[in-house]
Amino acid sequence: MERKILDKLKKWKDSSDRKPLILQGARQIGKTWIVNTFASKEYSNCVYLNFEKDKTLESFFSELNPEEIVRKLSGYYRREIIKGQTLVIFDEVQACPSAITSLKYFCEEANEYHIIALGSLLGVSVNRGDISFPVGKVKFMEMYPMDFEEFLKACGENFLLEEIRKCFDSNKPLEEAFHQKAIRLYREYLFVGGMPEVVATYVNTKNYNLVVDKQTDILAAYMNDMGKYNKQSEIPKTKIVYKNISTQLSKENHKFQYKMIKSGGRASEFESAIEWICLSGIAHQVYRVEQIQLPLESYKSLTDFKFYMNDIGLCSASQRILIEDIHSENPLMSNFLGGLTENYVDMQLRSKGLDLYYWTYKSDAEVDFITRIDGSIIPIEVKSNDNVKAKSLSYFVKHFQPEYSIRISTKNFGFENGIKSVPLYAVWCL
């Protein structure tokens, strides 16, 4: 399956000031597959190390001399490591702290070697373990599940993608037959999500039961991971917080509330669990911005946030949503569908590198997302259907006069009264 991150990896390889690369992201999003695919396309050969599976590899990093490390690895794998022609992959690198430390010396003393390090719980282990991290000596790159554009490519819908892009750029409606087809595929994506193995199962079989089986396995793996690099007392808290993320999306107010985890719950009780979840990449927070001023990060409220899962399919699976519920727009799940739609938009925009916030004014108004696009502060209103009445967006526009606004819904493309209408299937275009 085609992944857009390959282009970013190619730019890293060709960069004149290239540093060792750390590829970050949650488990099961395809990090190992993508770097091995990248190696097969761009390098003469590849040396792949998995520190979790082969504990003996750690002995090669007892001395942090890059040339000596390379010499030993070449002998161990019986494969010559050639500068600029061999990609060396450090997988599950969090299991070998000295390998992380060695990246500093590869950067300073032997940068001709091309190294990519990755690990499913790298963020957690670095922040909670005793690791000498090579600050300033590595490049970070974030990887996410497949976005809707990549999903459509996997489904063979390249022509539909081209038409969507044309209409996004021109603000002209997509032909109705294509519009309805794109809406149907968008709803399939709400159920399937972007985990590569799940998408492959869907594309190859169209069997929704097998899709759910794969999603269930991934959710179980996430739960099992919560015992790693975590205090024993924090493990049950971490699990219950994670389970609560999708549950709280069913509420009319999507702000995350500790009291809904347990009666009398407080931030201090669950902050470590939330930190673990965010560092692992399986969910993340979107904070409320208190003032529409730059930089937005300086005006966020640390006590008010929404919590979104890293993959929309896992979000649906965690609540045992049926594909029929989504396609029929079951009125009994209208609140959850609203939260699910917000989670989807967040997932698409975050994969584009946008920093996201939300805004409220007392109890009178709330704009789902605030971000910067081409230097301008842009409000984004999200609707799960074609009911586009937006009192909150009108209030925001009146008081802050943004260059333009964006409304995301099931309505077709258009631009009217300073509002750019973007169908839910075209969020990836932003």
C-alpha cells in the first residue's frame, strides 16, 4: 500500500545535513514495514536489528565507537555496511538505551552511515527511563495510521481522489454520483480506520467480521503494552483512562472529564496515566485556547482538553459499533457519531502536521478546531451530517474576523460568505 511518508524519508536520505532519524508513532501503524520498504527502494542493502527479539545485540554498544559498532554488526549479520548505500534499522530501540545514546556519536563522528531508529514505546521509555538521549543530534519524524487519501488509494480510487482535489482547489461541487460514492467510502473508513493490516484485510476480503478481529487484536496489544515502562499502580488507571476516551465521545460535551472515569476523579490521580497514553502515541489531547492570540500555544488551558484516539477504526471497534449503524446514521448513536466525526477530522489534520486547539466562550459558543493555515488563524466547524447551522462559528467570525472559515460536513464543496465548505471525505486536502 502506498504511504505518503515515503516521500519524507526520501528527503531525509538526500538531505545535505542528514542526522540519524527517529521514526515515532504508535504500535501497528506500519513503521517497521515502511522502513524496510524504503530500504528496498533506495538502498543497495539493509541491516535490520530488533533489540526486543535479540537481546544479545546490546553487547555491541558497550563502547560507543561508531566504526567499531559497524564492524561488529557487519560480522554478526555477514553483510557489509557501506556508507551511503546501506540502511541500518534499529527496531524496538527503547529496549537498548546504549543504542539510543550511540546515535549522538554516529551524528558527530560517522554521519555517512544512514540509520533509522524506531520503537512502539520509544516516547514512553525515553521520558520515563534512565536514557541518555541525543538531544539535537537526531531528526524526529512522526508517523500516523493511514489517512483517508491513503485509504482511497488502497481501494484503487485514484480517479476519485483527483476529482476531489480539483473540487477542493476550485470550490466547485463534486459531481453528485462521485459525491455520494465518496460519502459512502468515508463511512466505510469510519468503521475500518487506517491501521495498515486492518485496511489490507478490508481491501482483500470486504469481510467486516475479519476487520473487527484485527482491530480487537490491536486493542488487546495496546492494553498489554500498558504494563511496560509503567508503575504497577498506574497500569489499571492507564487502562481505564484509555477505555474512557471513546466512551466520553458519546457525551454531548466532548471535553474530557475525570469525574466520568470515577466519582470524584481528579486530574492529579490520572495525570500519569494520561501522560503514558499520549507518549505511546495511541491517543492525544486537544487543548482549549483561552484567547485568540499568537502564539496559540501560549494561550491554551492546561485543565481543559478533548481526548481523541489515534485511529478512527479502533475508536469504533472499542464501542462495538456496527457498519450498519454508520451507514444508516442510526439516530440512537447521534451523539457518538458527532464525537467520532470530530475524532476523524482531528486524525486527518494532525497527520498533515497542523497544531490543533478548540475554543469556547462561556456556555454560549464552541468552535471544534482552531489552527493556523498559511499563517492565518482559521476556525473549523465540524458537522457529522448536512445540518450546517453554526451559531458558534458565526459568533467567532463576528468577534475575531478571520481571513476565512472552514465548515466540514456531508455537504458538497463551495465557498460562500467567507466560509469554505469542505466535505468530510476531503479533509485530507487541507
